[in-house]
Amino acid sequence: MVAVWIGLLLFAIVCVCALMITARAQNSICASKHISMIAYGEYAQSQQDKHDLNLFGLAQQLRRRLGAAASFGLSFQSMGFIGAIFLLAGPALKQGGPSVVSIGLPILALFGLLVSASLAELSSAVPTAGGVYHWSSALGTRRWGWYAGWFHLAGHLAIMTVMNGACAYILDKMLAVWLDYSSSWLSTGLLLIGITALQAVVNHWGTGRLGSMLEAGILLQAAILAAIIGGIYITFGQGVYSPELLYSFQKSTLDGHVTPWAFITGVFVLQKLFLGMDGAAQASEEIRDPRVRVPWAIYFSSVYTMIGGFVLLMCLTLVLPAIVGTTLFSSSDNLFAAAALDGWQGNSLIVLVIAAALWGSGNSEMLVCSRAVFCLARDQALPYSRVLSQITRKLQTPLPAILVVSVLSVILFGVGRLVDGGEVAISSLLGLGVLCLQLAYAIPIGIKLRLHGRHRLLEDAPWHLGAYSPFVNWSAFVWLIVSGVLSVFALGIWGAVGTGVLLVLIMVMDRKYRKQHLAKLQSRLKRPRGEIIRIERKFHIH
């Protein structure tokens, strides 16, 4: 029983750290010069937001319709709380045993909160769509911004494909039973195309309606969490296993202690739970009062994922053998898929609800990816930039960017399946997404560390951690680098191979578009090329 109390104390420490960061950020907002105009009406706030955007040399092209709840919903669903647990909990438990949940998850949560807090500071300093791309450009150079932006786009695109692929997979399994046909990768792929097309229509539908769906997505994931925990309590009472098992570092087969490396590998399989929280930053030009609402959305999405993930995984792990119908944790690589598809005989409602949560996460990821494409194209950092940066007049949505993201997602699914040889292509795509996002986050945080926080944009940011900032930034940066290396071993080598191929492609694109950018500045400023580069570095022209 002592081990249980020690484990719960570890979780309590993480919660205290979260409260300390929350209090420090709230105090900085109160002490800042930022005054929210929301109390004076929507028009007054829109004018303030437009003025903030104009300071970065950008026009208000997208429609500001998203409020605080929608911005939180965008980040929370981009993290894919239910989807990530559905996909990753089984492999994590099989690799590292039940202690992955009780000991590993709080450690992941702690560093996930630190990364979120560091990114939240950046989003408050640079309230523009583009996220890490504009943060790195504004604080560093345009080249760093491009690298961060391309890694960021690739990471979110891979995660979107994973979520949509998983949604298509479980729907295909369910429909195969209903309609009596043989499920195959072709039928899964056709469903994926339909799912992606529906998301494209919804994203083009308009920011206001999409905001309502983002808010509804929060309620859906909360309802799923409550229903699962409530159902477990009603059905199993105190569970199948004692809570002490979760803190005993047992193997998944419960016949001995797990090795340290197997435990570490299992922990890093769950790392996706705390990646993708920057989703709200991609919609900064569509959110009212983004200097305050976006950083809170980024930070609180990690906080609620920490709490919900810990409680849900603890409950599920204690009763999972009874649900799946086995006494071993290692019965399947995808235990929750087995529970959803096989454990509750004939109950399709469970499958439909999980599919809806996965679809919502993929829908949020499409918004994030389409805004990333739009922002890169707006700065001529992509092929066919003139077309991809266009906005529809009536709905003010980047339709060409949405269509390109949809096509790329379907292609990426096909490539991932060829590499993995599996039905959902989870491993390679997940590895690619995790590595790319970690690199994308590390670039602006590293630039912030190099500046020692001494930059006008950082100093003027209302959401700031003050004296906590150096520790938070260093911890987040080191964690991203170390966990990035370890995730290669946890998620497979193909993710690293894909990231390497992407890096080569980025270098080629950087060489091409960097030349075009410098040529335009040279013709505009009438200065030698070397002087143009020095001016760009000094004044952060982007």
C-alpha cells in the first residue's frame, strides 16, 4: 500500500506544479499592459485584434468567430485525448506493464505541462496564425521559421492521418459485420477518403459553425470519459486487480519485473497524449483576444489531458482483462480496439462514439494543417503559393489549403500502409508525427533560450511566467531533444527515416525559396545581398 501512496504523491506533485504555473501566468496577465476589450463589445475587441495583427505587417483576412471555449476545444481535440488512448494504451501496457500508467504517465504529464507553458508564452508574444512558424521567424530569422513551419505541418498532417485512419479502421470493422463483407485495406481506404472529404466540407463551412463543433467536441470527449469511468464503477466495482499492482513494475504478463528499458519504451509510446496542444495557435487570427485565450487554451489542454488521462487509464488498466476476456495484459497489441470491437458483444454504440471522437480530432487537425499551409503560402514558402494563399470571399476560409491538406492526408495514408504493411499504418505515421512536432517545438523554444527572454515581443506578452520562465524553457527544450531521440526506439525507425527524408526536402525548398526571398528584398531595398542578410537578422524581417 505504501507504493500506492508514493505514486499518488507523484501525481499530486504534478498537480501542484500545474497550479503554480497557472497562478504565475494569471498574475502576469493582471500586471501587464494588455486590456481585453471584450467587455466593451465584439467590435471593440475586433479592432484591438486587428491592430495587433497589423503590427506584424499582416492584414485581417480570416474571420474572427472563435471564442475561449472553441480555442480550447481546438487544442484539446488536436491532442486527441480519446483517440490517443484508444490507439496507444494497449501497446504501451504490453511493452512496459501497468506501471507505465501509474509512474510513467505523471512524468510525461509534468514535462508536457512545461512544454505547453513555454509554447503558451510564445503564443502570447506573437498572436498570429502560423504558430511555431511565426514565433521562430519573429524571434529568430525567417530560415528558422521555415524549418519550424515545415516540420510542424508535417507533424500535424501525420497525426491527422493517424486519427482518420483509426476512425476508418474501426468503422470498417463494424460495417463489415453489419453488411457481411470482408474488411480489407481497400475498404478502409475508401472510408478514409469519405471521412477526409466530410472534414474538408466542414472546414470550408465557416469558422462560426466550426467553432460550435469544436465546443461540442469538448462535451463529447468529457461524456466519453465520464461514461467509461461510470460504467467501470457500476460493472466492476473496485476492479479486477488491486491498485498496488500498478506500482509494482510488473511485466504485462504479470510473471516478473519489467526491465528499465522496456518500461521507458512503454512510457514513450504514450507521448502523443501531450503533443498537439499548440493547435489553437494556428487559429490565432480567428480567435478573439488571442494574446490571452490562445495561451490558456494551449496550457489547459495539457492540464485536462493529464487529469483525464491518469484517471481513465488507471480505471481501465485495473479492469481491462475482464473487459477483453483474458487474464493477461499482453493479449493484444491494441487492447482498447479489442475491447471496443469484441469485448462488448453487439454493442455498436461504443464503436460509433469512439469513431466520433477520432473524427473530431482529425477535423481539428485539418483546421490546424490548412492554416499552416495558408500561412506558409502567404509568405511564399511553398510551391504554388499564390493559389494556396487564397481566401474565399463569402466564408473567408482558405479553401485551396483545405483541399491540398485533404489530398496529402490520403496519400500519406497510402505511403504509411506500404511502409508498415498494416491496416492502419499507425506506427510509422505516429513516429513521423511525434518527431516532427518535437523538432518544431524545440526550434522556437531554443531561440527563446538564446535570447535569454530579452526581446520586446516576449517582454510585452501578457501571458508570461516571469522568474519561472528560464527553468520552464530549459526543461522543455532538454525534454524535447531527449524524448525525441528515445521515441525513435519506442515508435520504430521508420518515423526517423521519414523525418530524415523530410529534412532533405526542407533543405532543398529552403535553398530555392530563400533565394527568391532575398532577391525580392534586394530589389525592394536596393542594397547589396550581404547587407540585406544583416538587416534581416537584425530586424527579423519576415
